[in-house]
Amino acid sequence: MSSEKKAKAKTEQVKGKAKEAVGRAVGNERLTAEGRVDQAKGDARQAKEKAKDVFKH
């Protein structure tokens, strides 16, 4: 997995966790949901890059 893409996936995951936490703290369900979506995007990006690495070798 390239370092740049790995970092981007991790950034999306962290940003999503932060959004979700803030959303829960202020009682904003929309922000909480957006946080979960960002986390899922990061997870999907990370899985895609790992799969690419598996098929490279």
C-alpha cells in the first residue's frame, strides 16, 4: 500500500471518529451519521489498497 493512500485512509477514519464523537456530544444525529460514513470510506479505501497489495505479490 502506498504511504500516501494509506495516510489518506487513516485520515478519513480519524476524521470520521472525531465527527461522530462531536455529533454524539452535542446530540446532532446528522453529524454522527456523517462521521460513520467517513469511517466507512476510510475502511473501504484501506481494504482496497490491501487487496491491491495482495494481488501484486
